[in-house]
Amino acid sequence: MKQTETTSSSAAEGRKRGKWGYIWPLWTTLLLHLLAILLFTAGFLLTRTELPYHSQCSDVSRSPCFSSNNGSCWTKPAVNRVVLIVLDALRFDFVVPSTFFAEAKPWMDKLPVLKNAASTRPLSARIFKAIADPPTTSLQRLKGLTTGGLPTFVDVGNSFGAPAIVEDNFINQLVQNGKKVVMMGDDTWTQLFPHHFERSYPYPSFNVKDLHTVDNGCIDHLLPSLYEEDWDVLIAHFLGVDHAGHIFGVDSTPMIEKLEQYNTILERVIEVLENQSGSGSSHENTLLVVMGDHGQTLNGDHGGGSAEEVETALFAMSFKKPLSSVPPEFDSCSIHQDLDAMNVCISSMQQLDFAVTVSALLGIPFPYGSIGHINPELYALGADSWNSDASQKLSESDVWMQNYANALCINSWQVKRYVDAYSASSAVGFSRDEFSRIASIYAQAENHWSHFTKKLLLDRQNNSNISVSALKEQIDAYFKFLTAVTELARSKWTEFDLNMMGIGIGIMLISLIFQVFTVLRTTKEHDGTLSSSGDSWIVNGSILTIFLLGIRAFSFLSNSYILEEGKVANFLLSTSGVLTLRQSVIKGKLLIESIGFLILSTFCRFAIEVGLSKQAATSAFMKDYTSWIINIASGLPVWDYAAEVVPIAVLILLAAWLYKASSGSFFDWPWKYVILGTILSYMLIIAHWITDSNRFDGALIPQSVGRTYIPRIIYAIALGQLLFLTFGQLFKKSNLDCKTDLVAKTTSMLSAWSSTVILLSGKQGPMVAFASIFGGCFIMKFVNIEGKDGPQRSFSIMQWSLFATCLFFCSGHWCAFDGLRYGAAFIGFEEFVLVRQAILLTIDTFGFSIILPVFGLPFLVASMYQTNLGKHFIFTQLSQMYTTYGLITAITTTFTILCVTIQRRHLMVWGLFAPKFVFDVFNLILTDVFICLASIYYFDQGREDPEVKSPGG
Amino acid sequence: MDSHFSFFNSIQNFKLQRSSSMESRKAAIVEASPSISVPEAFLVNALCVLGLAFAVWAANTVFSIDLVSHPSLTLFFISIAELPIVILLYSRYRLNRQQCTYLRAVARGVLGVPIGTLLNFLGAIALGAPVKFQYLPKTINWALMMSVFTTVPASCVLGSSWADWRRIFAQTKPKGSIEYLICLPAHGALIGAWFGAWPMPLDWERPWQEWPISVSYGTIVGYLVALVASLGFILACFRSQHIKSD
């Protein structure tokens, strides 16, 4: 490709402006944007590399600590079985007594069973305030809970579409060490751990409106499973509270009903465990943990870092004879009186510490990437089983402390090992200063251990008082180290690099200035050639363009407008339609077209609203088919039938229209065959749909052929068409005038892309394609609304760009990762290949909003002038249009970037701003790339037309 | 000082015109737009504002409804209260006084109500007004109020003259003072409504963010601002005429 460019530029030498002359600003822009975005992203999107290592039982011999010698793994097991009940979006104030807060609210005190257990048996049951790390979404939190790490927005190594955890984690360690895990409830767990569970009862989590399916499924399996013996860890994940929050908010009757329902279930669970907790029974040594994965705001939102979202509760209860007391140094609990004047002790812990603490209790290796520390209070709940082998001289609390010190030793060694490995293998590791500081703290603690404490522990006959104080010192040293690591990790994985972001924004602004300069330069050139400009409408049009663009850009500063971006874009599109209508009334022409445009934008608006309602109603990570047509077609069988037939009819209409267009006289051989190929592709799409649907059973083609081979044939045809167009262009010397040639080239290019885009978009594809053809035609006609003299270029381009944005939302997408239609990536392919599926997904997502509009932009030039004005003039116009289009996209993206920078501490930053940022940046780069490709394709080096009329003459 | 001066000027002007109108009646028929003197324009505007204020006040105190609690009823009440004022006032300045009686102008104004309501209703739908059944009366009543501010004065004065409508609403080139009085408030109401839609998506969760409350506030504010602005324009118009005639 580079080769052809250089040859073309040399061939064009001596002429006023060669092909390269039109193209180089576009390429420069692309490079500037790439650089700016790379730098900004490096500072903003916090990334963490996932390490593929796993902890092994035998690793611990390399640590300076004592390994337990009775056949178990890293630490001495303190509990045998764990029942883990996760209540999604459990707010802290659901669990603790209302006296804890200044004011009692209706949703408080609805889970009295937990509070009563904690108050009546303060030594074996505890309530913790568990503080989660943002992003507080279920998936990231489950990941954090099981790996003991800090999942960031982008975890490098995460596989596309399938979120299975590849890092070492608590569940993985359980399975590795022969423990059996049973899971019920939220199917996110089975996505994260597809092969780990002994038994699992997953229920779909994406339907937020459904408060009961997941919970009832859990309830059905939870109590019977408690009597089973075939598991070591049981996980039950309830979703009702999360869904009730999303739909009704916290202060609502369904929420309170849900909490009351949970209270009953938890009562029964505790009763069952209690009854079986006798010596020799199945739950003799079981730990019950009831916890939330994150909190929620009063509206039921979560994702950010506000106190309401990160503060959740953790309740732990053991069913054996408890330890008499935890040494007070490690007891962080604050005592409150509840309504019955009973004391409730409420401690605090980090969710980060959960994985390692439970691993230590179960005696399995700690997850490799865990950076938490063993929480003393939670660890103390499993304490008493060590008393048996302890010497009688020491009090049980001293024995516990010895064990705890050793566990912390292993813990610190494991964290240090992870930090070392991370610094060594990650591209962006910790800074050298930080690293050496951590290393020195660790060296200090370890020194103390090996020279002093170890001897002390070996020699157990020593005076217990000295031993206790030395142990405390040791534990403090380890705490210091672990806290330092956690702080470093938080700053690394949850804080931004402002310098990089600043440089990125600076380069982005430079690129904007460059683009504006290019536009102005070509305008000047254009004004030089076309004498009769300077019409007031041009000025008027530019002002309106700047106004619309400015409003759209500034709207990104608020999360509400980003959430409703589709509607905002449509509002602006309709506004531009009203302005065009006004203009057409003035000129007294194109009235029907401008009214048609308004009606079209009204239709778009309904499609966008359907899409937005779906956005609000889903929280699923993976969905296979989210086209709105399915959404509409739920109900009447007539609708159902229409939803099958109408797309096919529209597609036939499109094919007929293409056929008619291609029979025009100016369509020469390369273009004609391309269009015929597209019509063939359309027919194949229809065949694919017919075989795919179960409505038309007796189809002639077997389903497998229809499902996989037909789409592949269509992709192959499209690829062939593109190659044909590229090479056909090299060999063919057009004998048509430049403008007609441009129209033919554009039409064939669009038709070549359209079949793939329509196929991937599913049943809605033909409708959206139809709408885009109509919208494109209308905008093309509006270019001429002023007559020959005053082309309202910038306004038309703005309209074109707004329309493209609306099409993005119309085709069932939105700027969030759950807005991606993963199903589209697997049309025609069953297995997953990253590059191939990513390309298909990109074409589906941006087909209507980038690929078709960018390749279709020459229509605006072609429709602008009725007479042929010569190649140079048309190409100048075209390059100006592309620069303007790029500029419009770049300005909106710049504002998105600025807005994420400003709002980086906003609670919605990971839930809303960051996805929007990723989409916009991707949108900008893709637009730039396609503009560059289009410029290579459209600016050919053919000779100047012989019959050039002098421009403007 | 300056405004006082111009005020006197215009009063004089008004008197002059009154006296000269007898002689040049023939000419006045040919002239496209009848002029309106500054005090008269002031009076018209003041009455419109007072009517609006009275409607809002009466809705609040007498019926104890307001835009936030009963948007559709309040909008209907405002429209009904403002409608006769607008029709009766603007019909006095109808074009072609010879062929068109006062009553006919009133009838034209009444006819402008359904047409304007329909147009504004469709416009609101195109720009994204909710179409659910519960919003239907609200949208209709809002469109009714919009028609009182936009199409009704125009249809009283202009009748069915397409060229005049086009000149005023598409080209925004009002000629003469009365056309300023039609053109500016109508545009003010529309632009105000457009801007009034912007707070709607924000997550402040205030009751007034519901459709069509904020839009109605925008409309009313835009209308009032434009009424004041139109007075300024009429003053400027008179001064330039005055200079020209000198």
C-alpha cells in the first residue's frame, strides 16, 4: 500500500496537487490522534497485568515460615467446610442495627437474624463492615473476592467475550487441593469459573426485572444441599436485592419483602447448621459467611466508589466452641447497643482480605496474586481446634497468636513473591523507589522473624510474657509490610497518571488546530477558485454547525447526557431537520424531502428509545442477540410473523433498488459486477435467515449449512468485492467524467460493505440500511438547497455525522460493553479466534455509524454540483469534506477525553465515563483509519479530464 | 434620557400618524403591514404579560394547581386565559382592514389554534416528546399553549397569506412594528422551549424535570424575554423611520 502511494505521488509530480497532496493531512491527523490517545490511555485506563502463576502446596517450603506438618498445605486448616452466601448489593445498613445510624430508615433492621446471632454469641459470630474496592460491579467484585487482588478497568489477559478468570484464585485453589465446590444462583459464577464446580445451579442474571428466579432457584437447592456430604464449600448467590434496588430503589416495598425473605432463609440455614454441629456431625466444623459483593446507592446504582457503594456487610459465624477472646490489639470492633439493648460488636475489614483469610482458614495455598492480609478477627472465628495440640502452659490466646504470626509470615512471603513477580514480568511494573521501599520493609520484618521469633517459637518452654510481646512486635512488622503493599497497589491500580493524561490532551488539541488549519486552507483555495461565495447562509450554516457541535460536545460533561446520548443526538438531528425545513420553506423547494427527513428522525427516535429501554434493563455481560426487533416481537403471533417477514421483504426491496441503480448507463464493468455480487449476497442472507428461523421448518438447506457456510460465503464475496474494487481501480482507466466515476465508485464500495453489515446486524439490518439510504439521500439533496452558489457544506456534514451517530444507537448499540452484540461475532463461526471475532464485532458495532457514512461521504460532493467541474476541484472538495468530518468526530472525542479527565473521581467513572471514553476513542481512530482508506480509494491518480471547465466559470 | 426622548418622539409620531392616517388610508391598504405605535405595542405586550401572570396566579390561588403538580390542567388553564387576550388584541392589527373585518380576524385566530396545536404537537414528537398514553394530554396542552404564543397572533394578523408566514417564520425578516410583535415572541417561545428541554435528562430528580414542565417554563421565559425584546425592536424601528422621514 505504501508502495502505491509513493509511486502515485511521484506520478502526480509536476501537477498542481498530486494524490498525496490530498491525502497527507488525513494521515498526519491519524498519527497525531493515535499518539494522543495512546498517551492519554496509558495515564487514564489503569491496567494491571494478570500473571499466569499459581500457588502450589509445596511452595511454602521456600518460605522462612513454619509449614504445618500434618499433611495439610500452607496453614493448619481451622475449618473444614464453608457455606458462603452472597447477597448481591447488600448495603451495610441492611445488616447492622439501626441504632448504628443517626436515623432509622424503613429498610433497616430487616435482617435481625444476623444481628441476633452476633449479639448473643459475640465470640463465634461477627458482623463486619466490609469495604470493597471500586469498580463495584458484580463481575469485578467476584473477581476481587476470589483472587484477593484489585481488578482494574482493563485487566490485560482477560479473554474477549468470555470473562473466565485466568488468574490464580480461591476457587481454583480449592479445586486444586481436592475440595469440592457447589454453586447455586447468579450465573456470573459459572462464567467466571466454567469448569470448577462439582455441581452448579446457575440462573440467568441479566433480567433485572425478574426479582425471583435466581433467588427461588437458590432456595430450592440451598437447604437440601446443606444435608449433603459431597461438598466442602457451598456458594449461594442471591440477586433479588440487587434487582429490587435497580428497579424500585432501596426505599421500596419489594426491597423490604426481599430482605424479609432472606431473613427467613438465613434463619433456617443457621438452624440446620446448628442442629448438625454436634461432635461427629457433618457441620461440626463449618463456617457460615453471609456477605455482600458491594453496596448500592438509594437508587440501586453501583459501580463507583462512593461510600454507599463500597460499604457492604460480612457476617461470619462458626458452629463450634469458640475461642474465649481475641487479643484486644487485634480487635477493631466497636460496640453498639441495638434496639433490644443488646451489645452488637461491629468490626471492619477490607474485602481484599477475604480470599486470603478464607484460604488460611481452610488451609489451602493463598491465591498467587492476592495482596490482602489475614484478618485477625475473621481468622479468630476458626481458632479453637488448635487447643488440642497446644501445650498446657500457654493460654489459648497465646497459641492462637503463635499460629496467627506464622500465618502472617506465610502471607507476607506470598505477597512479596507476587510483588517481585509482578515487577519482573509486567510491562508497567511498580516504580523502582516504591519497590525498594517495600523490599526494605519486608527485609526488616523477615529479619526479625528468622533471628528472633522463629527461635522463640521453636523453644516453647520460654516465658510466655516475653514471647507474647515479641510476637506482637512481629505481627506489627508484617502488618506494616502488608499495608504498604496494599497502599502501593491501590495507588498503582486505582490512581491516574495526570502527566501522561495532560500530554495526551495537549497533542489532541494540537491535532485539532492542525485539522482546523487544513479545513481553512482548503476553504481558501476553494474560495479562490469559486468566485461567487460568501453567501450569508455559509456563515449562517457554519455558525449553526458550531452551535450544534458545541452543544453536543458540552453535553458529554454530564453523566446524564452520556446515558441518554442517543436521545440527545436525535434531538440535535431533529433540530437540524427543523432548520432544514425552514430553509426549504424559504427556498420553496425540497419541502417533501425535509418533512421526510423529520419523519425519518422521528422513527430513529423510537428505535433509539427501544434500545435505551433495553440498556436500562440489562446487566448481563454476555447476551447473544440484542436486536430490537426481537424486543418488539414479543407478544402477538402476528407481530412474530411480521418480524420474520418484514426484514426479508425490505432486503428484497434493497436488492431491487440496487439492481435498478446498477442498470444505469454509467456503471461500467468493475462496478456492475460488484453490485451483482451484492445482490447475490442479499439473496444468501435471506436464505440464511430462513434456515435459521424455526418458523420455516421444511427448508431445503440443512440448518448447519445455513448457519455456518452461508455467512462465510457472504464474507468471502464481500472480501472478493473489496479486492476486485481495489485492483479494478489500478487497471481500469475510466472514460467517464470524474463526477460520475465518483458516484459509481462510491455506490459499489457501499454495496460491497453493506451485505456484511446487514448480515451481522441481524433482522434489524435491512431496516436500518433502508433508513440510512433515505437519510443519506435527503441530506444529499439538502446540500443543493441553496442552489449552486451557496453550498452549505459544514452543515450538511454535521447532519451526516449526527445521522451516523443516531444510526449507531438505532442499530441497538450503546456506549457500554454490555451494548456490544457478542452474538454478531459468532455468525458463521462456532469457535473463537480473537482477531477474526474482533473484526466481525467491530463491523457489527460500527458498520452503520462509521464504515458506511465515511465511504458514502463522496455522495455529498457528487450531489453538490450539477455540472462537471473537473477533477482537481472535486478532489479539493472531497478532501475538505473528509477533513471536516474527521474534525467533527475529533472535537466530540476531545470533549469526551476532557470530560473523563474532569470527572475521573466521579462515582460513575468506571460504570459510564470509561466505557464511553473507550467507545469514543475507538470511534475516532476507526473513523480516521477509514477516512485514510477511503482517501486512497477515491483519490485516484488518473489523468485530468480533458474537458475540464474552468472552475466557477 | 435617551429612552424618554424616544418615548416622546414616538408619542408625537403616533399623533402624527393618527392625523395623517385619514389622508393616506388608500396607501395604508397597499402597505403590507400596518404599523403599531410604541405605546400601543407596550400596551399589547403589557396585557399579554398581565394575562399570563393572571393565569398563573389564578391557577395557583383559585384552583390551587401549578405546573409541577398538575401540568396538563395548568397548561390548559393558561392557554384558555391567554387565548382571548391574544386573539382580541392582535385581531385589531389585522392586514387588509378593508376586506377583513375584526370578527373575521378573530375567527382566523380561533382557526389558528387547532392548526398551531397540531404543528407544535408534531414538532414536539419529532424532537423527542414521550408518546406514552399518559403523556398525551400533557403534550396536547403544551402544544395548545405554544399555539397561543406562536400561530394564533400570526393567524389573526396575517390570515392565510403564505408569503407573509414564510417571511416571518422561515426568513425571520419582519417588516414593520406589528410583525416584530408576532415574530419575536413566537421565536422566543420556540427557542425557550428548545432550551427548556435540556435539563430534562439530568439526574437531579426534581419533579419539574418531567415532560413538559421544564419545557413550559422555557417557553414562558422565552416568550416574556422576546416580548420585551420586541418592544426594543419596535422602538428602534420607529427611530429609523423617523430619521428616514426626516
